[in-house]
Amino acid sequence: MMEPFFDAVQSQLNNHLEWQEEIVIFIQGGRKILRVRGTTLLSQNDDRKEQVIVVDDLTELIQAQKESAWSEMARRLAHEIKNPLTPIQLSAERLHRKLSGEVSAEKQSLLDRYTHTIVQQVEAMKSMVNAFTEYARAPTQKPQWVDVNAMLEEIAVLYHADNTAVEIELKLDKSLPVIEADDVRLRQLIHNLVKNSLETLEGEGWIELKTEYVEKPDHSWIEFAVEDSGQGIATEVADNLFDPYVTTKTSGSGLGLAIVQKIVDEHGGSVRVDKSSRGGARFTIRLPVSVAANEAEASPAVEPMKKKVMP
């Protein structure tokens, strides 16, 4: 994982001038963008050459700049698209009311079909505008104690009711503590990931929702993963999958996973995507656990280590 860093430094060891490189490395917490700068120092006592190397982590800065630029573009798009939508829809509805009953049966059928198409497509555009607005809005968190296991169980039952051919499997760590988070935003995050998997499966397959509690001496966190039996993530889009408008689907706004990234950032966590050991894609979210959360009472609703919402 650190090979690009060591390779860059090694290639510059004989460089007598100042040098600078930008390096991308992948670690457990996700992708890191580093700016590595170096210069050679000549010892006064002998001919030994020593390198002074300075490493700056630019990940958060670059991510913040990208989010700011994308948010501004989304805000402007939402504004420009929203303005003409209402008059278009109202005109189509009025046209339908005015002409209904005054044209032949054949033309009435065409009138119904075309006005319905206009109204339907306007509604689709409104959904896209809402996605733009959601991405562009400033975070307004309302933190509370959240039981992620219970939330995943509720969401699994909800989606299984409408997708009976998809097996939803739950592997829940019963030691998982509650965390301090925005319940609405976190629920939206999980919905986006599950819907993404369902669209990949196209009505048949399985989805696994898994949680794990990881405790270290200096910090602790929870992980929850959404894994599916779909086609996985194409290599050419994997690195930029959480950027706005990067998608492998033919429909939608392309903002679902970008909103996931934004919500994770709001909660001080990390998200990564990799290939499932069983062939599909696996999205893993890591969220920090506060000291107060460790002292809070965990919900007794989480009993099993493994459940299935069967088709």
C-alpha cells in the first residue's frame, strides 16, 4: 500500500535539487493524497548527502475543494432547471383539461398519452432537482443516540417487502454500541447504498448487511458493510465512484454515492468500496464511537449474530 510513496522517495535520492511529487496511496481508511517534497543537505564535515523530506496530507483539502465546486454547480443547476418545470407541467395539465372531450376518440388517446408523458417527465426532473438541492445544502446535523443494528433490521424488512426475489441477509455484531449521529442522514445513507445494490441486482440475487465493533486503546469505531451479488464495480470508475455524476447506470442523477460520501464526512467517518469475496461489490462505512457512546446503554433489540430476511 505504501509502495508508491517509497518508490517516489527512492527515485529522488540522488536528486541534488529540490523536488516535489503528488502521490496517491491506499490504506485501510481509504485513499490518501500526499504531497511529498524533498531537498538535499550537504554536511559540513564530510561529503555525506542527506535528504529532508516533508509530507503533507492533502486529502481533506482536495476533497473539500471538490465538494465546494460540485455543490456550487449543483445549486446552480437546481436553480436553472427548477424555474421552467412548473409552467411546463401546468401548461400540459391545462391543455389536457381544455381539449378533453372536444377532440375525436383517436386524438383523445394521443392527447392523454402525450400530456401524461410531459407530466411524468417533469416529475422525474423535479426528483433530479431535489437530488441537486440535497447535495448542495449545508449540513445541519441533529445528533442523537442511534442503534445502527436496529436501523439496518428496519431497512432490511422495508426493502424485502417490495423485492421478494432478493435475499437480504443480516450479520449483526451484538456488541455494537449506539453511536451519536444524525438519525435521518444516517438512514438516508443506508437507503442510498441498499437502493444502489438493488439496481445492480435487477430484481434477483442477495444483499448482505453486516456490522462490526472495533475497539482500540486510543479510539474505537463501528463498521457496517453493504455487500451484494451484482457485477461489482468497474476498475475505471472505482477511484472516482463517490464523485458527483460518476455512475455506471443509465438513469438517476449520479448523486446517490456522492451524498453517501458527504454524509460520512459530516460524521467524521470514512467509506470505501472494493470487490466482494463472493463476486459483487462491498461498501464499508466506518464511523467513530465517542466515549459517551461506550457508556450509553446499547439497545437490547440486537440479538442474533446472523439473520436472513428470506424471499
